[in-house]
Amino acid sequence: MASAPPSLSTARPPTAASPHGDRRRGALPPLPSCGARPPSRGGLRALRSVPLRRCVVRAALSTADRSAAPVESGEGKELLLEVRDLTAVIAETGQEILKGVDLTIYEGEVHAIMGKNGSGKSTFAKVLVGHPDYEVTGGSMMFKGENLLEMEPEDRSLAGLFMSFQSPIEIPGVSNADFLNMAYNARRRKLNQPELSPIEFWAYVYPKLDLLNMKADFLNRNVNEGFSGGERKRNEILQLAVLGAELAILDEIDSGLDVDALRDVAKAVNGLLTPKNSVLMITHYLRLLEFIEPRYIHVMENGKIVKTGDISIAKTLEKEGFKGVSEM
Amino acid sequence: MAALAFPRHIRTPPKPSSFSNKPKAKARTRISVRSSLAPPQLGFSDPFVLELAEALEDSLPSPSSPKLSPLQRIRDASSETLLSTPWPSRKDEPFRFTDTSFIKNSTIYPVSRPPPQSLEAPPASCEETQLPQLAIVDGYIVDFGSNLSGLPDGVYVGSLSNATSESLVERIGEFVSGFDWGDLFWSINGVGAPDLAVIYVPAGCRVENPVHLRYYSAEASDEGSNRLPLSNPRVFVLVEKGGEVDIVEEFMGGDGNRCYWANPVLEVVLGEGGKIRHSYVQNQSPCAAHIKWTSVQQEAESTYQLVEVSSGGKLSRHNLHVQQLGPDTVTELSTLHLAFNEQTQDLHSRLVLDYPRGSSRQLHKCIVANSQGQAVFDGNVKVNRYAQQTDAGQLTRSLLLEPRATVNVKPNLQIIADDVKCSHGAAISDLEESQLFYFQARGIDPKTARKALVFSFGAEVVSQLPNSFVQKKVENQIRELLVPR
């Protein structure tokens, strides 16, 4: 079984009790944070072995960033995702892929999952967002206190769960602008805010294109039609930037990207990170993790998370492969 | 009801002949149904058909112009054919999937002439009134408000009977009654057409504005009355060498559930190097029958582009025949059929290639969103012996959105030449699950996602309509159809 996950699962109750309303969870994506990020991650790493204290330190750091936020020490951060003993099978064949996954993610954290091909990483991500190819057979998944298993995929997305697909599909005939507009307005409706007309929406979306170094004509093209792999990934991140999310799951965002594209994408993702939202990356390589630095790295094997640690896991993986990691 | 032993619709392919200016030298004895007791030529006559033909002949005014006017010649040739053409049954291949009993079991009567209130045609939008247009109500040409003055010199748009130029009438006379591939409905139109609308484009002339033909059936019966007034609009288009014109045909059903049978024919002769972009929008009433014939003859190096969007009618059938009369032609056919009600949408197309280096692309899309809805497609392409280096492609994609919705597709290429590039493909499916999920994963609910995907399925054809006002109109029509009732 995995070693006790570094974050506190036992120390405090889930946030179902805490009132969501005053936290303004559903706020539109904040502007790229211009505040300073927690200065020394090295310092945090040193505190790895002392879970309780880390929580306090983190809370202190986040108060330093956001001057007005009244954060009680010890309370710190909201629990975003809590997955307990999740098992899932392929709906058609009944073959079991996930065999008891445990994962906890708090707000403001960057997690990464690495693992062999076929270990269940992408399946895990797809199960989280409700892909019809898979069926959950046991365990629980709670997102901000709500039970994901009782929510349709569109409701999960509106709750703040975003997934960037490993191979985004084409939708010929539907333009990027229309697609984004529809999705954005769906969110506005949920928050009881007025929807944006196509022109207002254009004004909102246009600056985001710069973030990802994309040309303006991109919005007129159909969703992913004729896009190269790199363009599709950029499109996914653009959607993230436009729609916003509390938890963004990036499924192999680095596959198929050249170094420049990867830098752009990573820069955009980093720019979207705030103390209020988290990222879960699925990747094979260290390279991405050097751009978007994760706080925790989980190793998935055979449908379970077998190891959790920090960036040193990724370095060992790079040098010695999975064998080296299992001996850590 | 007599069964006919000789199917008239099987023909030997015409031999490639050079385009001759002489009138066709075929010896045809002209026999009018009324005046002669000549024996039927092949097999038995169909009494039902004969009765209908007689009723149509009675409804038309006796010919005031000389006996050999083009319209009279069409009538004579058609009535001769009708002597031995039975009403099609499900056993005839061209009607295997198309049930015409809805028409046959009703009481059919020709429209009274002229239409009672000719001003009943639905008003055009203000954009459209700027363009040259011709309103054809119940088969009769209504000339008012047609805005035809802006056309270039030599171009004629109007009724044949109003044509002042003798040479024009003669020229047209060279082409009529030469079509061997027609069926019963082609001949019924020939017998019953009260007038012939003509669009004539002289050599080298490029007509900037699209010519808009607006068809409307003013006379109609109520739903359930089982009576069908029959109208036979007929249009002849002649584009001389190097001429270019856009033609927009729009069939409007008006409001409510009006029942009628519209049986239009469009004949096109496209001279060498000419270019026609033909838009055909069919939005007939949901209780109406609509059987349209489009026959196109393409000379060398000409381009014929058809974009069709059909969404109305209880039984709607489009018979399309494109005949290649010279090498290096370009033919592009894009059709979208929508069956959202209890209706049948049928496209039977035939492309006959007898000369080298022809290029053709056919895309047919249909959406059936009603469990009683049906779409039929029979796309025939004949690449004959001398049509070497032909490049012909045909693709049909159908979307079935309800259980028991039906589509019957028969793409067929008959290839005799041996140095050609031909392909065809057919796909029938529901909306793609992965695409629907992509929408859901972005917070868009499944209903909205389905609407967007269905609309985008049709958009591939709709986006090809060359005139933007027509495109907008059609997009709005489709959006209305997609709103759940």
C-alpha cells in the first residue's frame, strides 16, 4: 500500500462542513497571479517529514501572498479531491483497471502521477471526469465535498474539474469560438451570471491567445480539425485558461510537444496556478516536471498508487527506471 | 391496373456524338392522346396514368401559338411517352425504397388556371428583392416585382411566351424533347406544364447577380382531405459558350399543413466553358409531395455545381441527371437531406461520363431524426468506355438520430474505362460518442451538444451555398428544425 500520503487526511474533517458560499468557489478564473509564489520550495521539501508543521507553514505562506485572506493557522487549505479505494473496470469487457486508488489533493497543490504504460494513469483521469468507457465498481471520489459518482460529466466540469485529454478529438463543423462560447456560457449560467454575446466573448478570449502564443485565426477554425498534436494540446490549455478550474488534470500534456511549445504550455499553466486551485499532471518524463514543479509525485503501478514522494522520485525514475523507484 | 412488361427506364447509353446545331433528326410521330386511336406501342397502358394525362391536357389552354412551339413539342413528346409508362411500383428498381402510394391514393387534379390570388407567394426579404427573380406560382410565371432590368444585355429571364426574339425561341427549340432518361414524372410535367420559364445567357456573358427562382404552390387542400392539386413548373436554362450564371431555386411551403403535389422540372444546357452554380432549397409543406427533375447537359470544359438542402415535404424526391457531352468537365454535387418529420427524402442521381478527363465530386449527407423518417439515396455514376482519366469521387454520410429511423443508400459506380480514378464511400451512424463526451467534459449538457453536432454535420454542405443570403436563410431553417417541439 502507499506510504501515508504527505497531506493530512486524518487531521481534519472534510470540508463539507465549511460553507462554500463565502469562499466564492465558482468565481471566474482569476487573472494570472502576479503575486510572488512561495519563495523557497527547498524549504518546503525540508519539512516533508513533518506533515503537521508543513500545513501551518503553507498557510502562513498563503497569507503572505494574499494580504486580505483571513486564514486560520491549522485550517489552511480546502480539500479539493479525495479519492478512497477507487476500483474501476472497462465497461465493455469488465476488465479491472483501477484496483484501489487513494489520492488526496488540497487546493494550491501541484501533483504528478507517473507510471508504466498500462498502469492505469489515464484511466484514473478519465474515471474522475466520468468517461462512459469505464465503470466504477467500488470506492469513493469526493470533489469539494460533493460525490462525483452522482454527478454527470457536465456537472463535474461545471463544479470545477477540468481534464486536458491525451488525444483530443476533432469536432469538424464546430468552430473553436463557438465551442468555447457555449462552454463559457454554461459556466456563467451555473453561477447565475449573464451570458456573454459572441462579441463580448471574443473580447474576453482574445488576450488569452497571447498566453499560449496562438494566432487569432485559430478561433475561426473548427475544434482540433487539422490541428497538429502540439496545437491540440495548446487548444486544451486555452480551454483551461478560458473556462478555469479548481482542479486541472493534465493527461500527458507534454506528449507530442516540441521544446518551445512545451515552454509555452508550461508557462500558461504556471500562470494559472493560484493558491486556490490545483493541478494533477500525468506524465512519463522529467522534462515537464522541470517546467511545472510538482509538490508531490505519485507512482502508479497496476492500478494503484504505490509510492508518493517529491521530485527526487522523478529523478530516480529518469536514471534507473521503475526498478530504481520501487527500491527507494 | 395493368402491369407493364417492358420497363421503360432501362436505356442503352447514348453514343458519344458531337454537339450538333441541327435539330434532332429523330423521326418521331407526334400523337396526341385525345385525337388518335393509335395502339399503345410497348405493352399495356396504365389507365390511371392516361386519366391523369387527359385531365392535364384538358386543364391547359388550347395552343394559340404555332403548333411547333417548343412547349407544344414538349407536350406532344411527353404524351406519347405516357401512353406506355405505368405508375411506378415498389418492384421497379428506381422506386424500390420510395413509396409513392401517398400520391396515387389521393385524388389528383390539375391546378385551376391561372392561380386565384397570385399575390399569395410569401414575401421575399429585402435583400432578395434587389436581385433578379422570377416567381412561379402553381407552375405559372408571375412577372411582377421581378427586378429583371439589371441583367446584362442579351440575357433573358422570363416566360417563353413573352420572349420577343425569334432566334431565342428557335434556339431553345433545338434542345427540347431530346431527353431519353426521364421517367413517368418527367413526362407528366411535359404534358401538364402551362408555361416554360427560360433563363438564357449569351456567349461570354457573366451574370453577376444570382437569378432567383421562387416557387410556390398557392392552391392547396387541407390535411386529411386526400386531394392533391398538381402543379408542373418547368424551367429551361441555356448558357451559351463561356457564359456564367448563378441560379437559386427556392421552393417554399408557406404556413400550415397544406397538401399539394409539386412536380417541377429544370432542364439545363451548359455550353462549352460555361459555368453554373445551382442552389436548390426545398422547404415544402410537411404534407406535400414534391418530385423534382433536374437534367443537365454539360459541354466540354464546363462547370456545374449543385448545392441542395431539402427539408420539407412528406414525400420529396430529386431526380438528377448530368450528361457529359465533351471532355474536361467539372461536376460538383453537394446535397443535404433532412428528415425531421414523418417524411421521405430521396435523391436519385445519375452522372453519365462519355468523354475523357472529367472530374466530379459528389457529397450526399442526410439526417433522419424521426422514427418514421426515411432517407433514400441512389447515386449512379457511369464512367463509360471513352471516359478515360476520369476522376470521380462519391461520398455519402448519414446520421440516424432516432430508433427505427431508416436510411437506404446505394452508391454505385459503373466503370467501363480502364484508366480512371474513382472512389466511393458510405457511412451511416449516430452522433459520435467521443465527440459528445468532449462537449460534456467541458460543461455543455448533452442536449446542447447534440444540437451543435447535428448542425455542424449539415454545415459541411450548407457552407458551400455560394450566395450568403441563401446560406443564412437555410441556416435559420435548420436551427428552427433543431429546436425540440
